[in-house]
Amino acid sequence: MRFLKSMVGRKVVMAVSGLVMLLFVIAHLLGNTTIFAGSDSLNSYAEKLHDLALLIWTYRPIMIAAVFLHVFFGIQLTAENYKAKPDSYAIRKSLNSTFAGRSMIWTGVLLGVFIIYHLLQFTFQVTDPAISADRNFDVFGRPDVFHMVVRTFRRSAVALVYIGSMIALAFHLSHGIQSFIQTLGLNNEKTLPFFQKYGTLVAVIISAGFISIPVVILAGILKG
Amino acid sequence: MNLTLYIWRQKGPDETGKMERHDARDVSRDMSFLEMLDVVNEGLVKNGKEPVAFDHDCREGICGMCSLVVNGVPHGRKEKTTVCQLHMRHFKDGDAIYIEPWRARAFPVIKDLIVDRSAMERIMYSGGYISVHTGGVPDGNAVLISKEDAETAMDAAECIGCGACIAACPNGSAMLFTAAKVSHLATLPQGRIEAAVRVCAMTEAMAGQGFGNCSNHYECEAVCPKGISVKFIAKLNREFMRAAFIKWKRERND
């Protein structure tokens, strides 16, 4: 597999796996917004999603592969880049690069840790079994996801972890979106500033969308 | 005007270097940056000290030899200008100026501000050419090229191979340089024939020479004295994917 050893080939893998995760994140956000319509809405969404076994078991291996490739090549490429630039300048002036771009590896590590925590909390539901949706059911006998989410985010420490992680996501995506378009060769000098600007906008919208959930719960607007 | 210079001094490739303070007195606004250094060096020689070693050749912004990082920016802050064409009128009396060599693993320091840039040459050897028969000169316009393609190829061919892109890159990547060469040749019919082989060979050589990977920061474009656009990096990426696809199809057919 020379493609997976080559400089550009590995970047293409980073771009495609990142895009797969971006599409998932958008779908995830759209699904999550059902919480604003109340407990019935979120619980029926969660139940219907679980009934689509074929969809779930198709996307799960794809997501696992995407995460693995993205993490593996992300670390490998970054390690090579550090090695290629061992000495730093006495004075360094950045002209075009952004904080988001330069901190990709660190926001990436943060998000990796967050994903593990998030899965333990809401997928495996081991962080607080007392409020687990697998054990608590709503009036229709469905797993009470709404109750679990609201009870979780009512603890401000947990909500802050989520808000912080979603800020990291905004930074990661604001470089990532424009970067995958460039890596996949879809840019010219006219589209580049467009994708840089609107990539950041999309990143901020996604992040703000996720953040709105713990904020609304902390503010006591959503009660459960 | 009077300036305080902090210059990287390093006796040889294996020595450790350090920033050294030098004072430049009575600098004329009309001097180029390199002429200012010439005057400093004359002073050093007069006092029996070792002059500062730096690369230069044409001093008119076209050869790509001069290579100084001035206050953290390769070729200095003035856009699309080599450091030999940077004039002292862009500085103020009393300024402190930090002068450092290109820094990247692939660019070992030879002495003071001079680095070994032959790694870039080795990328060129790997594919930065077209294979043609020697013999009579072909007629002009025997191969027709659209104006658009000719312009694109010329934009890429403007690269003078100075290495500022690599010096500015946080990853020490030679992507803009390689992309300019790949795009220049791939845009023209004579270079199109070997385009797939070339892009693979040149990116492989780049990695082999110890350059880093591109992560789309675009620092390179900002410091390029010829204003080479990062759109050529997108083109290199396209060329690479096309080459990989051609190779995959060929292997499947065999």
C-alpha cells in the first residue's frame, strides 16, 4: 500500500475520514435538536433510531474505521512534522496560519478523550447507572433518554466539560473544513478564501448548536 | 539611521550557534538589506573579526539565492519581495532586527546564515524535468498551448526555488515548491506525458529528504517572493490522486 505511505495519500485519508466524521456530527446535531421539542420528541427519535438496526450497524464500523485512521495518521503526520522542524526561530511571526490550524493535534487529542467519555456516558451509560435510559422508561415504556440527558447536564461540571469540548470542536473544524477541501484538490485562488470563511462559520454553527443543549438545561429552560 | 542587529552566528554545520548582537551605524535609507549587511561586515573585517556569512547572488530578486529570516519572516515583512530587494527605508531608526537562517531539518546550516538547500535540488532530480530527444530545436508554436494554460504554467514557473516557503512552514514542508514545479510541467502538453510518474516521484523525494507534510497553514504563500498561490498545492493533490487512480486501474487490468 504505497498510497498509505505517501505524503499526499495519507493526507487524503485524513481528509476523507474527517469528512465522514463531519457528516456524522451534522446528523448527530440535527438528531439532538429534537430535545428542544421535549421528552416525547427525543425519546421517540432515540427509539426509532435504535430500530434502524441496519443503518446503525452500517455506520458504526465506518465510524470506527474513520476514527482509527484519522487518529493514527494524525499522530503519525504530526510527529513527522515536528521532526522536520526541530529548531524554532528566535522571533516567529505567523502571517496566514491560525491558532486553530496550529493546535489541530491538541484539539484532536481533547476531542478523542471527549468521545470516549461521551460514549461511556450516553452510549454505554456507565457513568451514572441510576439515570441510565436502559433502566428508566417514560410513560410510553420507551428508554427515557430525555431524562438521562437533562439529569446529566444539570450538573454544571459535566455541562462545562461538554461546552469546553465543543469549543475545541469549533477550532478543530474551522481548520479542518477548509483543509479537507484543499487536500482533496477542490480549491483554486477564488474558492480558497470562500471556504476559509464559510468553513469557520459552519464550525461555529455546529459548535453553538451542541453547546445550546447543556446551556438550555443549565438555565433551567428544559426540565425533566 | 542606527539599528541593533541580532544575527545568528554558527561556525560550522556541527557547531552550536547563537544570536549575536551587532550595531549598524549610519545606515542609509536607500541601502538594500544586503548592502546594510555588507557595511556591517566591512566594519567587522576592519576590526579583525569574522564577517557574517550570508547567501546572495543577483541581488535583483530573480536568482533565489538570498535567504534571510528577518524578524521572524523569510525575506522580511514586505510582500512579494526577496530580502535583497528589501530596502532599509522600511525600517525605522533605533529598530532591533533579528536575522536568522532558513530553519528546517532538510536545511542544515553551513555557516551563520547560509544553509544547504541541495535537498530541493534532489526533489528536482527525481522528476522536475521533461524527457525529450536532443537534436534540432522544434519550431515555435509547433505545439499549440492555450493562453490560459500558458499563463497558469508561467505563474507556477515563477518559483525561483529560494526555499522561503519551507523556512516559513511550521512543518518544514516543501509542498509549495514541489507543487509549483509539478503544476508548471503538468499544465503544459510536453510535461503532461510524465505527469503521473513525476508527482509520485517528487512527493516521495520530498518525504525522503526530510521535509514535513503540508497541513494547509498557507504560511508559504504569504512569504513567497513571487506570490506563488497555494492553489498549486491543490493541483498537486489532484495530480497525485489521478496518478494513484491510474496506477490502481493499471494494476487491476494486469
